[in-house]
Amino acid sequence: MRLARTSPFALIALGLAAGAWLATQFAVPMWLSLMALALAGLALLAARSAHAASDVLWLIGILAVLAFGVLRATAALPSPAPNSIARYNGKAILMEGVVAEEPDVRPDQTQLRVQPLRVLSNGDVDEDVGDLVLVRVRSDFGSALSQKERVVVWRYGDVVRVEGRLEAPPRMSTFDYREYLARKGVFAMMSRPDDIERIGENAGAPLHAQLLLFKDRVRQVVKQILPQPESALLNGILIGDDNDITDELKNAFRRTGTSHIVAISGFNVSIVIALVVPLLGRLIGARRASQVALPAIALYVIFVGMSASVVRAALMSSLALIGLMFWRRGFTLNTLCAAAAIMLIADPNLLYDVGFQLSFMATLGLVLYANRFTVPAERWVNARITSPHLRKPAMLVIEGVLVTTAAQVTTLPLILVTFNQISNVALLVNAIVLPLQPAVMVLGALAAAVGVISIPIGAVVAWPAYLFLAGTIRPVEWFSQFDAAAMPVYGFGNAAVALYYIVLIAITVFISAAPATQIAVRRVARTQRKTIVLVALGAMALAGGIVYALQQPDGKLHATFAGNSAVLQTPQGRRIVFAGGGNLVPMIEQAMPAWDASIDLLIVPADSDRAASDVLPILQRFAVKSIALVQSAALTETRAAITAHAPASTLLQVAGKERVVQVEPDVEVRLVNAGGIAAIASHGRACVALLGSAFATPAMEGCDLVFTDARDATALQALKSRWVVWSDAVNAPAEGANARAVSLRDVERIHFISAGGRFTLAEQ
């Protein structure tokens, strides 16, 4: 347990992360987590009393941390409050509330997160309302709100009265927006308010409000002293506001692998420390200067918006400063992992925050590999370049490449999974623009500070910052124009991510080991090569056999519903996907064995290109054998996309008549064009009707299970179904439906099982 002695917080953070992952993947009861934690605690006390070896104590301690991680994550799983505003989803309401966070101002809309105070619905007043509502105030001048929006600037602490229809946040094709908002306490949204007005002000925390006012002042000053797009980039770097950066420029940063330049990160926090500690250290000493820097960092974090990367960097810097106050130097890996552990204890949901993942892994790459890469490079430069005037610029370029490489070593799998592309020019472009960033930060901050006092003088001071900002933007734009600048990557799933990190950890542990250990490992690898290969093959065969046995079909028909979509798995293991919209890829992967990434029948029920576009990520990720589409001129682009992405797939176009697809001997699917495709899957006496937005037809009568948005309650009642699952389209059961009603309003997914007879609700 050498790692435990050199970096104990690494194991603690790893245990917490593993516990949080287990809690979200499996329904672990609270009592079981408490029991596991208590047993681990008792085992630790017993081991200490028995004077057990330190490795044994650490192992038991990590198991205790794992149990605590499960317990903490289970308690923090996002769920609506008992009095949640989500109970009004699908209804038109009049709501009064307070803008609880800084408004997110975008070119086409302003997003307000509102804490409800009272709700008026159907003449009743409800003042017991919990959770937040996301209100989108449009900025298009053709709307009824346009005249108000020309003069209203929404601020934190505003009291607003808003009228409109509440709805559940959607689950999109590549991103579960509902889960993302739920982790932030938002369980309802109003995308198109009929009316909104400010009826009060200053209802928020005074200090927070003043900081946000100053932030807005800086934002406006930067816009006045610099032209676009340089002003937008500086606002993104200084205060974390990238809303004015055009989509084209954001895409250029992504294609060149330089998006980290825009993100607020540890570099920004280090500037705060660099400005406070050295200046005050000469006057009052380093320890007292550190005491001043801590509140300065806290104010800066609040100022820029408390994103995961900023909080992580602030915690790392604060821990290092606290160490300085006590005359100790913090070990960087320890400091990073301690910051991660604190953040995961405070909010286990951060484990699934992409910003936190990328920020932590990029910093980990710098900690583990930056010196390993740059020290040999510096020796090489010193040995070959004799002029000191040439060494420094050479090292700037080389360090830019190597530091970027160090960060990409640990973030590459996350980038591939998140963005489905890899930049081929990232190393080169980073080598060009990274050396400019210290000057951008310092000169830009100086120009903004002067501009707050005097706009004309600030505009003059901003010229040097402009040169460095333009020197950042122009290479990014130029390199991004090449078709080969970025390469799309699909199909890099969780198994590939796990394998990558296992290999990386093994290599890192080996190169970090003592020379004697490395020599011993090489000797064993050389002398016991056949044994190692046989053991590895045996372990792989055993793991593969276990996975194969666990993923064998169980002879039952499974129906899983999420959002507006469904996945059916037949008794023989074939898969039918009803792609009504939402983040389907994870749900399909769960129903899919590791050796078979194929879909037997993909049903696209929509009758428009826009609605059908959600199937493209499915086509890019899986091998689809047959695709059912409505025979409609409105799907011209979708048919072209299917031909391009899945040329081997059989295209089944459903016209007015019913079409039958025999998926396997005992399972058939009838496809009906009823205002969009409706599907009826049958297995023995079991029948499931997938309506989506289609209308109920007599062909569905007698189906045990119906999946619908319940627009036609009368026709639905005539089906006499035993179970009805309502999708996200309406979020509430229709009145008079003669069935057991299950709604996807408050649950992520619903799972039914049938052995050829009636369906049974397996989990909810």
C-alpha cells in the first residue's frame, strides 16, 4: 500500500467515487449502507486493537470509505421534494417566485432559475411549493414579450410573476437534460411563458447580489473596450461568461482541442493567489498573506459562478495555502485528491458532472506526467541549444506541447465519450496559443480594472490585451477550417474507457515504482512469460464466461420505457427500439450483451425530420438491421441520413396499411401508420402497444400494456388495457382510462416483464 503512505487522499477519493458510482448503478437500501459502514468501522477498531499490519488497516479503512460513499450518494440522489413544483407539470399556472441564481443571458433567450413562492392553478393558491423552476424568457422580437425584453434586464434576487405551462425537462438524444437539471434542484421548466413581469427586487443575499452586479459591470466594460470576438473571449476567460462567443468560434475551439482556454480553471485561481500573496507577503508576511488570500479566493469563486472546475481549483489552492500557514508544503496529488474528496462528500452528484470529470482528470495528468515529460525535454534543449536567448522560447513551445499531452493522456477517453471526436491538431495549436494565456489573463484583467474606473483609458490599456487575444483566436479559427482538424469517433463505450484507464494505471504504477521493483518486474515478465500469458488468458476467459452467463436471454419479453421511447428485448435476446426521443443509448446498452452491439428493429415513429433526428446517435453507435419509417415526404433528410450512416440496414416504409415484421418465431411486431408509427409487439398472450403520439386503433384492442402520451383518452379507454405507461409528452394520466396508470413524470425509467402472459411491473 505504498500509495496509501504517499497519497492517502487518493485512496479516499477513489473509495468515495466508487461508492457514489455503486449507489447510482444499483438500488442500495439505506439500511444496507449503514450496516456495511458500521461493520467496517467495527472491523477497523478490532484490527487496531489486534495491532494488525498497516496494509490491513488501510484496506479496511477504504472499505469503510466505500460504504460511506454509497451511503452519502444514496442520500444525495436527486429526487423531487414532497411539495415539489413538479406536481404541476403539464398544467397551465400563474407563479410568483424569486430568481435564485444569476440569470443565464444568451443571444436568443435568458434562463432564470426561479424559487417558487406561490402558485395559482384552477383558482387555488398554493404557498407550500419546493424545488426550482427553469424559466426561459425568449429574446426573439416577434414574440408577445419582445417589448418587455427590450427594457428588462433580469437580475439575481428579482421577484417575478410568470404565467404559462409547466413541463418536465426533456431527455434528449445525446444528453439527459432532465437528470442534469435534477442534480441542480430543478424539476420543472417553462419554455414558453405567456407573460412575465418583475414585481419586486433585492430578495436575494446582499453580498452575492453585489458581487454579481460588479461582475455584470466588468462584463459590460469588456464589451466597450474591446471588439468582438476578443471581448467575448476575455469575458469567458475572466468571469466564465462565454455566452457571447459565437457557435462557430466555440466549434473552432472544440475542433482544435483548445476549449480549456475558455473555461475558468485553476490557472485563473492561481492568478488570484499570485496577485494577493506576493504583494501582501512583503508587508505582513507569507502566513498572514495566505489568510487574506483565502477569502479572496472564496469571493472569486462566487464571482465567477462556482463551476466544478473552479471549486476544485479553489479547494486545491486553499489547502495549499492552509499548509503554508502551518509551515507545510502540500503534496500536489494529495491536495488534488483531498479537494476531490471534499467535493464528493458535499455533492456526490458531481461524479457525473462532465466539467468536474475533465477538470480533475486534466489536473491529474499534469500532476503525474507534466514533470516526467518536461524535465527530460529541458535537458535535451539545454544540451543542444547553447544560446540562452533561444532556450526560453524553445522551451515555451515544447512545454506547451508536453503539458497539453500530459492533460490529454488522462482526459482522452472522456473527450471521446463526451464529444465523439478527437482533434488532430490539438498539440500544435496548443503549442501556439498556450504561451499567450498568462499575458491574456494579466493584461485583460488590468484593462478591465482600469475600464471600470474610466472607459476611455481602459480602451487604451486594452490594446496589448487585444493583440494577445487576437493571437489566440486567429490560429484557432485557421486550423479549425481543415477537414482533417478533427476526426469523429463513435462507439467508444464504457468498456473501452475502463480498459484504457486500467492499462494507464498499470503503466503509471510501474514507472513510479522504485528501480529495484522495476527490475524485479522485468525479470519476472521475462522468465515467467508463458505463465503470465496463461494466467491472463484464464482470467479473461473466466470473466468472459461470467459475463456471457449473466447476459444470456432469460426466455422472457422485457419492455423498458424512458422519456418518449421504449426498448423491447425478446425471449431469444433480440432488441426492438421505439425511438420516440430522449437519451436512448445508455438504455439500449444496458439491454445489450457485450458481444452483440446490434438492434434488430429500430422504429422511428415521428413524421418530421426534426423529431426523427434523435435516431442518428443510435445509428452511429449500433449496427441496426431494420429501420421502420413513415412513408412521408417530411422525412427526406432522415432517409438520406439513414442511408449515409446505416447503408446496410433494411428500410421498412410504413404507408396506410399495417405491416408485420417477424422478429423471431414467437414474436411479431405489427406496424401501423396512425399519425406516426404505432407498433404492436406480441409474444404468446402478451401484447404491448407502443403508441407514442400516434392514435389508438382497433388493432391494439386487448393489449395488456400500452405506452402513450394519452392525447386520446376515449380511444385509450376502449382498448381495456391492464397497464398504461404515460410518456413525457403530457406527464399526467388521462381521465377515465381503464388501466393501472404509471407515469414517467417522476421516474427515470419503468421496466415490465412477461413470460408469454400478462406483464408484471419489475421496477419503477
